[in-house]
Amino acid sequence: MRIVRKHHRVLVQGITGKQGTFWTERMQEYGTTIMGGVNPKKAGTEHCGVPVYASAAEAMKDGEGFDASILFIPPLGVMDAAMDAIEAGARGICILTEHIPVQDVMYFMAAAKEHGTMITGPNTAGSVTVDECFLGFMPAFNERIFKKGNVGVMSRSGSLGTLMCQNIVSAGYGQSAFVGIGGDPVIGTTTKDALEALDNFEGTDAVVMVGEIGGSMEEEAAEYAATMDKPVFAFIAGGAAPAGKKMGHAGAIVMGDKGTYKSKRDALEDAGVTVLDTPSHVGDGLKAALGK
């Protein structure tokens, strides 16, 4: 995956809705380069100070086009919007929406792979490149949660990711970037993808992973973590969840021996990752690894 930077041009699909409007304004205030939005019914108008297009394809043909798109689109409209952006040539798409029919997700994921488009989400809170830009609805502008620093953070959960970032700042550190990968069973950017992106992101001296039970993404990420020179910390949510019980996210369900807390913790610790018992322990870990 590629972490979005300030110079990347971003298209907002669903810009004129209540949430699209509110978060577009916040993204612009923070520094995100919003080049336009999409609403077929309001094409040719202006909203949030940028042009509104009938489609992503139309937006791509105008001027310098766009690098990434972000979707503020209801579940049943996501497939059409995603396909519009994919076929227009978007290099990255951030899909915030949850409860998208799984057959729709599998269809546009296959199309994205064919076209070389990187998808973050569905069901993600977005990403933050601290002091540059953000996509989605993470509170990048809150200095108690995000402060420029050298710790990269990735999370399946937006709320737990926010808590972890707050604990990092409270401990006297800051973040280089945050990546929310999403909590659905089928997502575009995996834990390993995000870990690798943060490992290679400039100014990042340590990485914190926020995972959860269910699936095998943390185990797969552990294989990459074993090759890293930077210290890696992880918190896995759902340690007390009974097998077969869904906890919070659609992807957080343990079936048999797969996706258990123990299997994830064992794989990460075997790879040299420091597994935190609670998010509040991140400060002690960073102090031990990075100093003050």
C-alpha cells in the first residue's frame, strides 16, 4: 500500500452529504488536497470550494485528475462508486462504509487487483499522515491524540487505534502516520501490508500494531515483523472472547483453533514483537526501545 501525502490529490465521492461535507471541511483544514467531489445530481456545481463531478471518470479527465478517492457512500451504492473510481484509474481508494454486501466487496476487490488499485477498508476509520493530511474520520486535528513523532501505528479498529494514539502522545511520543485497515472479513489492505508500508515510511523508528482475534492477518504480519530492524509492538483485542463469538467487528470471530488470541500472541512473540497486555503499556515499551 501507499501512505497518502499532502501532495496527493484526493476525490471525495459523496461529498455533498452531511458526513461528506463535514469531514471534507476537516480534511481541508488539516491540509489534505481535496481536488473535487462526486454527486451525479449536482454535477457542475461547487461544494466545499471544489468542483462537483458526475463521476470519478469525469474528475480524472479534468486537469491533473486525482490520485486517491474516499467514499462517503451508503452500503448499496459502494460497488458502483468503487468501480467508477477503479475504472477511472485511481491509485488508491479509502472505503469507510460498513455493512456492504460481501459479494459486492469481492467483486470490486477483484477489479481493483486487476487494475492495480490499492483499497483501504471497507469499514475503516481512514488514515493520518501527521501534520500533512488525513482521509476519513480520524481526529487528526486533536493534539492530545495525534502529534508529529516517529511511531507508526496501524489498527483494525478505529476506536482502539485512537486510544492507542492517545496513549502514545500521553507517554511523550508522537506518530509519523496512522493506517486504519478496517474490521471486515474481506478488506483490501492487510495487517502485513500496513506494517510493511509503515516500516518503509520516512521518519518511522518504531511501529505499533492494534489487532484483534479472528482471521490470520496478525500471524502473516508476524512473518514480516521478524525481518524488521525497527522495534514492533502489538496489542491484540479480544483475549477473553469465547470461541465462535463475534466481538465488535465482522472479522473478529474465532472458528476452532484459527484466529485465536493465543495463536496470534505466540506468532508475534516468536517473531520478536513485544505484545502489550493493554494499550496503556505502550509508553513503557517505547521508552525501553527508543528512550525518552
